[in-house]
Amino acid sequence: MVAPGRSVAERDCGHAGLFVMHRRQFTGHLAAALAGGALLPRQPFAGSLRAPARLPDLSGERLNGHIKALAEFGANPQGGVSRVAYSDWDKAGRAHVTQLMRLANLEVSVDIAGNIWGRRAGTDPNLKPLVFGSHIDSVPNGGNYDGTVGSLSSIEVAHALAEQNIRTRHPIEVVIWANEEGGLFGSRAVSGQLKADELSKVSWSGKTIAQGMDFLGGYSFHMDNAARKRGDIAAYIELHIEQGGTLERDKVDIGVVQGIVGIHRWDVTITGVQNHAGTTPMDQRHDAMLSGARFVEMVNRVVRAEPGRQVGTVGRLEAFPGAPNVIPGKVVCILEMRDLDAAKIARLHTMIMAEALKIGQMNGTSFSFEKVHEDVAAMSDSGIRRVIDAAAKELKLSTREMPSGAGHDAQSMAMLGPMGMIFIPSIGGISHSPKEFSKPEDIERGARVLMGAVLAADKIA
Ligand SMILES: [Zn+2]
């Protein structure tokens, strides 16, 4: 999804200073901890899913049971859930999850935007919180794993630590975001990116954003006070399903997310000459639709011409006047490109414009591009990536660094402090569908990596 957020200029400025310093400190401490071997146990352990002696245990059975139970809230006939944000099912699911948080010995509160926070104090009152969590709202006719895996795994980690009387130095905060699928509304409120005029937008539930937040126990009237400040958190870690098929295809257990890709969109207008489809000879046409077809093919070719994870899509194309007996005089389409590297997007876009000029010259049509949307990429913190990778390796799990092609609440939290994400395989790469599936053992592995990463970050952040 797209999170409109602040303008590029706003987002780019002010990152220096506190944030960068914090990040450097974090990385430095990590390096020291790694060098000192203080992170995680070194001795081998039996069984791929059994925790090593010094890493606390958690219950995969309880976790997967909780995932099954939450699937009852808004269950649809296709086997998934329709638990859109601010709906009755969303509210009921959140009440259920609140109980699980209390059972995990977390002190629960709901913030202005309707996000649920479960907090437990650390041993050092001077430290900022380690935050981890995800969302439980779904798209209409969605599945049982997107958001749910990370939310319930986070609660399981907190539960397991409480059961084993393990106190962290930092306070821990488990967060269940509100309305992730509609556009990261809960997390953008917390990161200060939500604009006042967005509160009147109508969500899938039929309620406006403001009504929805209030419905969940928030207080939209005081949205001005919802944001936390940069540096208010020690770190944010989110476990999520990959929503793509590469981990499963390549038999990799854990994805270590490099960042959440930037999203760039252009309105593309192709202008030709509208004329009679019966009387205009084929060699005398300035057919905007023909140029549009060539454009779609060319975008695919240019984006694929070099290695990397960049993607380019023409997801909408409209011909005018759109009649069977008229050669289209105008075509309007949308070009979307995503990658972690904005410079790469800019370079590919320049190539696309040059190729479009050639296409236009073939039949006397012209192209114009107008940039209509830009979400800058949100990079994960290198220190957090290393603790995630180390936690996975200790569990004898294979890892791969990868971008996230989808938006996540983690991109909002990257505005506040060091961020990292853990991906587990999505079977068949399917998501936003009742067919979405992740194996119980993969979910348990993900939760164990989350626990290891949280505990390692607690030592060093
Ligand atoms: Zn999600």
C-alpha cells in the first residue's frame, strides 16, 4: 500500500543530528558486543526448533493456537478473514488481543490513534523502550497471517519472557497498530506523518478515520498529541510474512529486511490524433493506444534489463474517447516504480522517457510525464539487521538480506529510531488473499528470531 506521508523535502531534512548519532552509537555498541561474544550462546543445540540453553524458550504451540483463535474474528467463507480496520470484528479482535497482552503480563493502554500498547518496565529506568509488534487488521477478504504473525509472535515473546522471569534492561513495548492496511494510519500518527485532512477520509469500514480511531478507544480530537519524537525509542523490530515467494522458492528460512522500498508514480499522458477507425488508413494513424501498448512492453523490458530487485508497473491505462470505432487520440496511464535506491529509479526513469520519445516518433504521438507520488525508501538500521542475522544463525537458520516491496508500519517507525524487520516465508508468495499461508514451524522460527533479536538489542541499544 501507499502511505502518502510527508513531502520528500520534509522527510529528507532533519534526519541528521540526533537520529544519526543514535544510530552510530547503536552500531558501535553492537560491534563491541559481537566482539565480546556477549550476544547469544555459542554452543550447538539439538533440534532445529529447540532453543539453545541460554536463549529463553517460547511456545510455538501456544503461538500457533493464538493465530488460529484470532482467525475466528471476522472469518470469511474462503478460509481467511475480513477484519478491516475499525469494523466490529476489528474491535472484537483487538479486545481479544488485549486480553492476551494482559496474560503476557503487559500493562495495556490505547493511544490517541487507537493503537494498543503493552508495556513492561525494564531494569534501567533511564533507557528508551524496545518496541516490537505489527497489525491485526486485514484487507477486505484477506488472510490469516499478514500482520497477525508479527502481532501474536510479539505477544508470545513478551509472555515467554514473563513466564521465565526474564527482565530486560529496556522497557519493552508490544504494539498492535491500528489500520495498517488502509494506509499505515496508526503508525503514521505516532511518527507524526499523519495530516489533519486525512482524518475525514472514509475507510473500508464505512467510518471516517477519525470515527474509526475513536471507535477503537482513541481520541482523534487530540491527534496533535499523538506523535512521539525522534529518539523516543531504542529500536523497533517487526516480524512479518514475506508476501512474496522468494524465501520459499530459494529455501531460505529468514529474510533480513534491508529497507522498505521507495514508491514513485507518474501520470503518463500520450497524445495522438483522434480519428475514424473505419476510414483512416493504417499508415496514416497517430494512435495513442498503440503507443500505450508499446509503452507497457517497453517499461517491462527496461526495468528487467539490469540485475536487482527493482520493479516497474503500468497498473492502469485508459484510452479516450474509448469507443470501438474511434482511434484513441489520448491515453492516460500510471507508471509506478519501486526500489530501495532512489538514484536507480531516477536513472531507469530517464531511460524510460528516452525510449518513450522513440515510441512516439514511430507514429507521431507524444508522451508527457508528471510525477504524482513519491514515498522515500525507509532503510533498516545496520545494527538491527546484524542482531536479527545473529539471532537466526544461532538457531541454525539460513538468512538472506532483502528489500520489502510492500509498505509496513516499520517505515513509520524508522522516523523515530533504528528499525529492523524479519520476514518468514509466504507459501506460494500469496498474500492479501484467503489463500495466504505460512507454516506453523516457520512462524515459530520467526518468533524465536524476534526473541533473540530483542534480547540482543536489549544488551546493546
Ligand atoms: Zn501487513
